[in-house]
Amino acid sequence: MLRLALAVSLSLMIAVNLLHHEQAFFAPIAAAITVLVGQGVRVHTAFELVLGVAVGVLIGELFVLGIGRGWWQIGVVVALAVGVATLAGLSGMALNQSATSSALLVAVIPVSGAMSPAVTRFIDALIGGVCGLIMSILIVRDPVRDIDRDVKNVLRMLSDALATTGLALQLGDADMSDRALRAARGAQPEVETMLATATSATEVARLSPLRWHRRGVVQSYVATVSDLDNAIRDVRVLARRSSTLLRHGERVPEHMPEAVDQLSTAMAMFSSDLSEREAFDQTRSHLLSAARTATSAVAGTATINSAAVAAQVRALAADLLQAMGDTQAQIDRLLDFG
């Protein structure tokens, strides 16, 4: 809230006290939008905002000169501004600001003798965007805390889905396996939040002088987030294959539930080790045990689905090892049980 308050106050002070704009309402609006739109997109948003305002005031000025101001004129001008902005390829924030600025230009009558509204509002938007950017860079949350929270949330959901899958295999419960699959698929919003936070944390660590010392830690988290993408897909495929195996009434290989439980435990350990900067020794041990157990469970008695479950246990173990920083050569050597 502090950066929001400072951004809107500073932008209005500059526009009114330094530039003497009499109707500088768009400066604090632009500052607030830039601060509140979220980390990771602010620089792009500032340019998008100014571009949208430029289109809006241009359309507004052109048509107000011809048709004047009024209740029906504002509808015509806003519709035309949005249409032109869309044809120009603008979207999102730029499109929103085209509509907003054109509406404000028609609705608010300029002060007599003031500079052209098209010029002043464009300048005010630029001032607000820059002030929002400055405050967003100077006053920021700890990026490591944010990304750690979101990574832990995703890992917890995946660990729970694996635990449910392991229990379903142990009990032979196809409905429970389906619930695990739905839970794994339902984690997508949290996954997208984690990816957005990784982008945000990278920007904060790069731009904010107060957070430069966190760049190394942030980079390690971002690398882990990138490697987790495959692991997330593996959890879903494992849950789906387990569900198929149970729905077809196939025999669950002995010790396969144990292997999936070990994956669930390793996932939870990985989350803790990551935040505490541990060496992942216990997590690695559980992953290798899970892969070894799954491989031996289907030796000589595999069906298509049971072999697929074993393969996904091994694939998930490999992807988590990669997320820990192991090279592909190291992973191949660790998983060579022959």
C-alpha cells in the first residue's frame, strides 16, 4: 500500500505543481494501474498504457470537435476508440485505456485556456506510469519469499495427489484414483501462479537495488520452476495410468503403491530442502528407491498399464532429480539399475 500511496501522490504533485496541469486526474490513475497490475509486467504495461491513452485521446479529440459532448456522443466515441485500438492490434491494458481515456476526454470539459487535453492527458499518463514503475522498483517485497510460497504450494498439491494415487493402488479403488487425477489437473491455476511469480521475482531481483543480493537465490528457484514443468505433467500421467489400470481391473503389482508413496514423500522433502538450501540427500534417496521399487515390481509380470505406471514413476524421479540440479548424465547413472 505504501508504494501505491507514494506513486499516486508523486504523480499528481508533478503534474499539478511542476507542470501546472489543472485537470491531472489521469496521472494518479495511471500510477495506480501500473502499481496494481502486478509484478513482472510493469515495464510493458507502462508502454501499453501510454499507447492506449494516445489512441483514446486522438479519437476523442477528433470526434468531439465534430459532434460535441453529451450522453450519446460518449458512447459513439468510446466504441470508435475501442474499434480503432482493436484494429491497430492493441489488447488488454492498452484496449482498456483507449476506452477509459476517450470516455474521460468527452465527459470532462477542459478548463478554459488550458493546454489541449490530448497533450496533457498523454503527458499525465506518462508521468503516472513512470511514477508507478519507480515506486514498484524501489519498494518491493522479498521475491524469494513469494516464489518459495508458490513453489511449496504446487509441490504440496502434487505430493497430495501422489499420496492419494498410492493409496488408491493399495486399496484397488478406481474412484479414489480418479479423484487424484482430478486433483493433479486442478492444480493448474496454482501452477500458472507459480510461473507468473517466477517472472515477477526475476524482474524484482534484476531491477530493485534493495533486492540485488537475492538474485542468485531467485535464479536457482526459477531454474527449479522451469524443470518442474515436466514433473507436473508426469504426476498427471501417473495418476491417469493408475486410474486406467484400476478401472480395467488389472492386478496392481506388489510394492507399486509403496513406490508411489515414496514419490509423494520425496516431493514433500524436496519442498522443504529447496527453501532451506539443503543438499537434497534424503530426497534423492527416496526418488531412487521409488524408481527401483517400481522397476522391480513389474519385472516379468508387466501389463501395458502397469508398465506405464512404472515408467512414469521412473520419469517423475528423473525430472525431480533434474530440478535438484543433477545433470542428465548423473541422472542416467543414478537410475541405471541394471
